[in-house]
Amino acid sequence: MNGPRLERILASTALALILAALTSASATAQDTGAPTAATASEAAAAAGAAAVATSEAAPAPSAAPAAASEATATPKDAAAPAPAANPAVASEQAAAPDPLAALDPADRAVAEKIRDLLGAKNNAIFASKREHAAVEAFYQNRHLAPLWLDKGVENARAQAVIARLKNAAADGLNVNDYKTPTFAGLSADALAEAELKLTQTLLTYARHLQSGRFPYTRVSNNIELPQDPPDPAQVLAKIAEAADAGAALDGFSPPHEGYKKLKAMLAQMRAKAPAAKEIAQGQVLKLNAKAPMEDPRVPLLRDKLGLTGDASDLRYEAKLAEAVKKFQRANELPVTGNLDSKTITELNGPSRDKQIDTVISNMERWRWYPRDLGKAYVIVNLPDFTLRVMHNDAEAWSTRIVIGKPDMPTPLLSETMKYITINPTWNVPPSIVYNEYMPALQRDPTVLERQGLKLVYNRDGSVHIYQPPGEANALGRIRFNFPNRFLVYQHDTPDKYMFAHDVRAYSHGCMRVQDPAKYAEVLLDIARPSENWTADRIKRMFGTGEQDIQLPAQIWVLLTYQNAFVDDAGKLQIRRDVYNVDSRTLAAIKSERGMIEPMQERKREQEAVSTSQRRPGAGAPRNVSFFEALFGFGSRPMQGRPVPPRGITR
């Protein structure tokens, strides 16, 4: 018998042995109840071993063992059991612990309903999907145990939180916005619903207390502030872990001193303290030097204006008339020196109810600002036309400022001061170039030369106008840079006379500082304390070349709108609503309710503005930041926020 034929016979014999073993194993398993797959596998293994032995006795080409291997695999796969039939898996499933087993029976019934409510697709209890997801994760982590119930009864935590919610008016909030459920006498289903409703009310209250009741865009687009709502998961964790849940809610209030003072003043005003005396309307009082008019209202008028005098002196004399003039000028009334009806109304100020509304709207705006301002920050109060530098919880320095005109208001924002520029170049923005200077140039070809301005025609036909550094520069000698998307900054000015005015809203949005050299000294003393910067040293740098001084220490700049604030003497101060921000805030408080969602990310070019910190040194051509392109660094004139020169608008 030749080799190939013998090989075929051996392969056929091996295959027959395998099939026979499988058939026998299957039959045995059916008779005994033993697992078929295991028996068949053992039989196949034995047959395989026999085949290998045969193969070793008579070597064959490699194709024969491969065929045997395939034949072995096919029946083994066919005999694989279904997963459900695996007793190990079934045992594992049976041993899974019950997450609700440890709960009191009364709480367990509530927990089961909580699970159903949170799992429902059309759950309308929570304000957003994000909030719903946070609440669901919170309850799952506590095995669905109620937060506000113990053994089916309202617990101390619920009582403390409900009491705090009912006192929402103390923070200038509307208690009617925070519905609190009643837990007594409810079924398990109703208790579960009340549980989740109180959770939702808690989250709403914490959000309103920390970041406000509506997005600030309802008030103005001239605002860029964090307005950062709390994370729902963190709110729930904090309340669940607190020894006093009601007191823990206080932690979501703004920590700023200005807010705390307004809150205390609001409580005092609501306690119905005696209302301030009002000057009665009556005849117009005019100055008559030879025969002064006498009137019983004069002592109260002197008191309102901060003048001293004998209560029995009823004469309307020159000193009093001059004080009336000053008041009229500060409040944009006709400066006559006469005590007329409009002056009396302004002197009496808003009614107590209106004052309370003003305090509440100012408290609302405090919620939009960053919480942690560090050890040093600059706070500007626009309606008060003041700038204060705060360091280690104390006022280090303050000064008067000029702010934007009502039709070009200074924005509300928070940014960090990055550097100070000595001898800045003023680069006139295209809007001012084409709307103001080009028409003026047509009327008077010498206008730019007289203002010390330079005109450059670009290759594309556009026009660039700039003012080199110098004493007459519109930005003065110093510019303070805190890059922002509004392109506003603080700077010196050659027009010092404006600081003598009580109402100082004259600029195109930037802030002019009365004593910029001293301001620079104070900032540098904080940021670079070991370098002995002084106002005199800074003034010695005045010249014709721009120089930047970096501020490595973080100093926040807050542009705020406090037309109601409590002064150092504890007295409530009310300022004119120069930009109508307060009236719009109050209108939104009374009409708007909504979620505070994270603010949208800025566009790329706006982000470049807020992150630009310094100008690189001179050298090879480079890419400039958006802020550099606007303010102009080095020898190349760029654009900046406008403060037009005298003769056009300043």
C-alpha cells in the first residue's frame, strides 16, 4: 500500500473515532443527567489523543492534523451552553444585595417612590437636566434614603432649611419664590414628592443667593462678570453634612463687606426706624442780602446740607444759598441758589419704600462678582465716581475718577491689573476717526496739528490717527491696563479741572484718575514691595518713550455700580442712577425668574484680550495679541479705547 493512500485511511479512521466518541458521550450524558458539554469535551479530547497517537505512528502531511483540529472544534462549539443556564451566574444574581434593606420601613416606602420619580422621563420637578442628574446621583449615593425625613417624619435638617427659606427676605429675596412643602400626614407617595420638591427649592435658593435671580444680560450687555452659580452636587453635600443646615446656607451669600452692610441696613430699615424728616413744600426761598427771607424750614434745610447753625435762626442767608447751589449742581438741577420745588424734592430723596428697593437691587448686583478677591484689589464705584485700593481688608488709598458718559457708559466687569504703561500712545479708534476727526478735518485742515495728532494713510487706503506720548496726550502720562473685551482702562488726563465737578461722566468709557502717579505708587508698593517705587520716581520716567511696568502680584479690578451703599459712618448713601442700571435691575427683579447657567465661552479674540499680559521685547517680527493691536506697543501705532481730544469730545 503506497504512502498517500495509507495517509488517507489514517485520517478517515481518526475522524471516525472522534465522531463515535462524541455520539457516545452525548448518549451517556442524557442517561445520567451529567453536563453534555463537559462529557463531549472529554471524549473529544480522548479521541484527539488517539488520533495524535495514530498520526505519530504513521507520519502524514500537515494538512491531516489541521483537518482533525477543525473537526474537533466544530462539535465543541456546538455544545456550548447558553449563559442563562450557567448556575454560577444565576447564583451571583440571586446574591445581589438590596440597596434599600438598611432603611427603616417607613423610609423605604418613600425611597422606592423617590427612585420612581427620579427615573421618570417626564420629571418636571427640577429646573435643568444638569440639576436633575446631580440630584439623582446624590440620592443613589445614599441608597435613596430621604434627606428631609427620618422614619417617615420631618427631621431637624428639614426644619432648619425651611426656617431659613422663610427668612429669604433678609437677603433681599422674595420668600414667595421658595415654596416649602408640608410633610405631616402624607402618604409615602406624597412624602417622596414633597422630599424632592424641598430639594429643588433648596437648590433654587442657593443659586439665587449666590449668583442672582436672573442672568445679568437682562439688565445690560455692557457687563462681563462671573455670576457663578453653585454646583448642585456641592450644595446637597454641604447641607447633608452640616450640623446646622440653615446656617450652612449663609455660606452662599456674597462675602463682600459692601453686601453685608447693605443687608444690615435693610434689616434696620424694615424695623421701621424713624423716617428722615422731610422739608415741606412752600414758597420759593431766594437770597436777599439786604433783607434775608425767613422761613421755619431753614433749620432743617441746614441740617440736610450738613451746615451748622442756631435752630432759632430762620434766615435764608448767603452761606445757605451757596450750599443750595452746590447741591443743585451735583444733582443736575438749574443752579439758581433758590430753594424751589424740584430742589426740595431732590433734598428729601426717595421714599422709604423706594430706598428699600434700591438697597435690594444693589444687593442683587453684588451676587454677580467674584467671591475671592485676594488680599489686594481695586474697587471702582461708578455712580459715586470714586476709586479705592483695598489691601489686607483695609482701604490703602482712594481718589476721584471721571467715568463714561451716559450714552457711552463704563462697563461693569472684574479683571486683574496686568501692567502700568508710562508715556502711553493714544491710538484713535476707527469709529472716532471716521465719525469725528475726518469731518472735522474737512472743516478745518489744521485741527489735527493743533491737537498734536498724527495722520497716517495705510496701504489699503484706510486712515490711522494717533497721538504720541507727551504732556498733552489724551491719556496723560500713565495708563493702567487690565485687558478686557470692552477695551477700557484707567489713565491720566490733561484735563484736571473735571475732578472738581460733583458729577463726572464725561469720557468714552475709560476711567480718568485724579492722581495717577500716586495710584501707580500704591499698586507697585503692593505688587513689587521690595523695589521702593514712589510717585516721584514714576514722574522722573515721564518722557517720550513708552515703558511698561509689570505687576506680578494679582490685583483684581472691580468696576461696580453701587448707587446705594453704607459709608464708614454707618449711613446709607444713595447716588443718582446715571446709567439707569439700577432701574433696570429692579425691573428684572420684579419680572424675571430663571436659571443662572454658566456664561458662554468668549470668542477667541475676546479671550485673547483677557489673557494678554505683557508685550514681548523688541526683536524679530512677531504675532501681536488682540489687546496689543488695539492699544499699540513699540513704535507701531495701534488702536485703543477712545478718549477724544479737546475740541471734539473728551
